[in-house]
Amino acid sequence: MTAPALSRQLSAVSFELSSDWPGNFWLHWIIFSVILIVFVLVMVLAFVYIERRGAGRIQARIGPNRVGPFGVLQPIADAVKVMLKEDIVPFTADKIVHFLAPIVSFAPLVMIFAVVPFGNGVLLVDLNTGILYVVAIASLTSVGVLMAGWGSSNKYSLLGAMRDVASVVSYEIPMVLSVLGVVMMAGSLSLAQIVQSQNIPFIFFQPLGSLVFFIAGCAEINRSPFDLLEADSELTAGFHTEYSGMKFALFYLVEYGEALALSAVISTLFLSGWRGPILPPWLWLVGKIVVIFFVMVWTRMTLPRARIDQLMAVAWKFLFPLAILNFLITGVEVLAWPNGLPWPLIFVNFAIAGLLILAFSRRYKVGWGRVEVRELR
Amino acid sequence: MTLKTEPFVLNIGPVHPSTHGVFRMRATLDGEVIIDLEPVFGYLHRGIEKLAEERTFTGFIPLTDRLDYMASMSNNLGYVLAVEKLAGIKVPERAEYMRVILAEFQRIASHLVAVGAFFNDCGAFFTPFIYMFREREKIYDLFEMLSGQRVLYNYMRVGGFNQDMPDEFLPAARTLVNQIRHRLDEYDTLLLENEIAIARSKGVGILPKELAISVGASGPVLRASGVKWDLRKADPYSIYDRFEFDVPTGTAGDCYDRWRVRVAEMRQSVRILDQALKQVPGGPVKTYVPQFFHPPVGEAYAHIEAPKGELGFYLVSDGSIAPYRCHIRAPSFINLTALKEMVVGWKMQDLIIIFGSIDITMGEVDR
């Protein structure tokens, strides 16, 4: 490789445009993969810090403030601690499944970032089926969760894992349907193209779609109020009850990594991704990711946990019809204005979203869920 | 081919985040639905009733703290009332007022923990819990001012109190009462219209009125089922007949009502405290009772409206310095007896919040 080629690569790595990007395929692949993994790890550490400090603020306490200035090194201290712990495998566990589970759930997480653009053309691979790839890969994580639940040979773990699979299967549908609105407006499945077409962020044209996507995404990555698979007050720690040491650290990483991936996808789909004035593109993306993540922390600290049948009901009776209606409305709008939607439509869309949410929320009944039980012999 | 499913048994506890101590439930689940439940008691049994026979009447007071350690003052009060009834001891006016003030503060502290822990069981990730602990800590600060201890006070004595309250106590108590009143409104803005909290608790774990009465439930659990029964009104002890307050009741007897009744009771406690703190008279706080005294031969039962329900002490005296027999009617234990009827048919997640909404302390259940 020539020196100019390397310098081109490095300049691309520092998130500036180069003319013949992506240049050398393999160099690009290696450097960008390393960058992505480092990005995920660093952002997860940052998220742990943000979550713990944010929780502290919301809960009228201080939060971690001992390690480093303002406690910023706390996640590193946590990571070191958890890595030094003994790795315990239950005697009755299915050893291979138990060992593979954290890896199986961690790998797809990093793969999501392959298609997330960090700048104009700055991404590992510009798949023309980008969003389809994201949705497909994201649900692979729950295979690892099911493996963990099954392999631990612990009833709590198994209950948690079964809940996770049930919720992921249900929430996949409103999630995909809500993305369709964005896809129709952008006219492409590629995330880079979707960002390019957002002169006005799509959240303004798709208030309903973005809300459905956010809720379904939170359920899919099991953030509160849908954190049924961990459910610390019911299942002690859910699917990772029997994990310790580095394997537990990987699950911890997956938990926050999923939140990071969801925030990144939401910023890309609805908040115009890396686009923004003055600041460099990657900083805009990170800023939007942090804002979305803060909303997740906020809901987690405020809302109790839903019940498993209520979780299903929200998916099928509330999000699913809303996503379909959003799909229809967006379709009509795109047909009527093929060259981009006019901005006054923003107000119309917000009004429609408000009305629909109001109408559907009134259909929500409380006090149901009891099952008649036959007497046991 | 037809697939067959079979129920499986899940041991919840004795060590589990939501059993509020060491309690074990042997639940039979069909998927997530509970089809059978067998509570297993006794992991915290310390034989407190037997220990009473080995101690003097005064020497048993510290052990009553260890019954319901979320409401130690109320336990003290129930026990000393029983001894005073047994020995026929009158208590000075100032001590009576102090007892009411302490009992009501203790009720607020206990209910705050109950409501906070209930939301923790719902999965609200400690936010309501920590908010409510903030006020509970202030109440404990007050109690520390009096007794020097924060949880197990050992403050009340037969015939009144060991020592008078310090001068700073009354102003501090008045400030705190105003603060609590304000905070209760604040918590309602967080919790009252919380859609998920309502969906989780309304209509869940219904304890019908008839069942509640027939199992002998008491306290907020009974009142949430719509029975207006409060010992402070029904059989006024101490000087409760001098204060104006209402007895809040629920209608449905579900988890929502049990939680709302507790919040309403805290408001009524604030009302009682307002009146009591204004009227506290001066004077002595103790009728002289020797450390080793011989109550007449006989028996006495005194009961109070403790935060968790009717707390009764039954004492038998054979004329010696120690009770011949002591029995404690523990409200947590008796409220728990209807647990199976309440949870069968609900989901595993509901079991946790139904159990949490009964509000038990294992120290009292197992004694």
C-alpha cells in the first residue's frame, strides 16, 4: 500500500470525506471494524455512567462520584471488578450452551453498527437493504438470551428467557411496520440514503411512526417498562441469574449495547442521523444517541413494569393498529406529494397522531388478566 | 402429535428480592399462571413469645421492637398498654400525647415503606422507594432525637416514658408534619395517574369483604376491602377519642385500593399529628413503676391499630415479675393467611405485587 492511500484512509477514519471512499476494501474493513468495536465499548461505558448519574439525579441522590472526577471512571472500575470475579458454571447447566450464550447475544449487537452512517458515506458497508438487515440482526440477540435461560437450568432464568422470546416475536411486527413509513418517504432501505433524504428530520413527518418505533424498540431490547426478562423484583436477575464474571459482563454489555444500537437507529431513521450544522457529523450522531438514551433512562426511572399479558396487549391491540394506520396515512401522503412532503403537513401529522393515540388509549381496560384455574387433585 | 404441558413448581424464596425477609412460597405455575400456592413460614422464628416468659415485664420491651421492625414504636405501645391494663397503671397526660404522636409518626414511616416497596415490587426501579425513604429517614431522625436509636427504639416504658422529649422535638416535629403533607401531594403527582401502575394494580388480587372478615384480616388490608374497622375508632385506646380523623376505606379490595388506603391513612395521621402537636400539655411523663414489679394474678389483652393491622398482646400473670404466658396477635401473619385465595389464577408477576400490597414484616410473621 502506498503512503497516500494510507493517509487517505486515515483521513476518512477521522470522519472527513475522501474522493474515492471506500478505497482499499480490506484496510477499510479492518480499520472500521476496530473503530466500531471501540465505539460500542466506549459508548457502553459512557451509557453506564449516564444511566447511573441520571438515576441518581432523578431519585434525589447523588450517584457514583468517587472514582475519578465526578465518578466518570466508575464504569471502568465496575468492569475491572466484574472481570476479576470467579466464573461459576452451575453443576446441572448445559455447559456448551451456557458458554456460548453471551457470545451469541453479543455478536449481532456489534454487527448492527455496520450499516449505521457516521457521516456522509462514513460507514462500514452501505447495504441497499440496510434497515431490513438491522431489524433481522437485532432480533438474533434473543437467541442468546434463550440459550442462557435454557442452559442455566434455572427456572427463573427459563421464565425470563421465555418472556423475552415472546416479547421479541410480538414487537418485531409493529417495529417493522413503523419503519415502513420512513422507507416510503426516503424511497430507499439504505440507512445512508435515508439520512440523505432527511432535509427535515422524519420525526416531524412521522410522529406516530417514531413513537411506535421507540416503544417497540424499548420492548425489543427489554428496557423498562418492558424489562420483563430481568425483572429484578420477580425473577431475581432473569436470564443471567446463573452468570458471573466475564460472561455476566458480556450480558451487561449487551444490555447497554442494545440501548446504544436502538438509539443509533432511531437517530438515523427519525432524527436525520449525522446531519447537523457546525459540529462534525459523528458528534451530531453521538449527541442524538445520548438524547434518545436519556429518554430511555427517564422512562425507566419513572414507570413501573408492565405485566406479560399487558405487554402483549400493547403490542397487538395498540401498537400494531397504530403502525398500520401510520403506514396507510404516510402512503397516501407520499402518493399525493411525490416530490417531498410540504412542511405544513407536520402539523396535520401531529394532530392525527394525537387523535389516534387518544382514541386507542381509551380502549385500554384495567383489571383483567385473571385466569380461571381448575382445582388441582 | 399433541403437545402436552405440565405445571411446574417454583420455589420463591426464602431468599428472594421481593419476599420482604425470609419467606418461602411454593408456587405451582402453569406457564406464567399460578395454579397453586403454599406459603412456608418459620424461617425467622426466634421464639419471642417464649422469651417473654424468661424476662421481666420491663425487660421484654426491647424484644417487642424486634417484632415488626418497620414500626417498633407501635409494638412498644401495644405491649406497654397490655402491661398497664394488667397492673392497672394510669399514665400521665403528657405521656399519652407523646404516645399518640409517636404512634402516628410510626404509622406514616411504616406506610411510606409499604407504598415504596409496593412500587418496587411493581418494578418502578427504586424511584418511589427512595423518595419515600427520604421522609422516613426524617421521621427516624426525630425518633433518634428521643431515644438515641433509629430503628429499635426501646423508648416506651410501663407507666409512660423513661425520659421526657428534648425541647427541640416539638418544633422539629411540626416542621416535618408540614413537609410530609406537601410531599404526599408530590408523590401523588408521580404515582396516582401512572397508567402502568393503575393497570398493574387495579382489579388485581381482590380480597372480598366476606373473606377478609372471615380470615380475620385487619388494618389497611381489611379497610381496602370496604370494612370500616379501625381500632382507634372502634375501641379507642390511649387518647384517640379526643382527635378528629376519618377512617379511609376502599371499595374493591384490590391492590390499588390497598395502596390508596395507605396513602389516605398517612393524610389522616398528618391530621391527628396536627391536633396532637398543638395540644401537648406539660407535666411528668412517667408514673412511678418499680423495675421489678408484681402485677396481680390475672390476664389482660390490649390491642392497638398498628400500621399493619390489629396488634394484640395477651399477657397472663401469676403474680411474679415475669409474664406466665405472652401471646402476640401479629397482623402481618393473619393478613397473610388469605394469600392463596388472592393469587390463584393471577400471573407470577401479580403474585409479587399482591404479596407486596399486603405489606408484611417477616419479624412479625414468624416472631
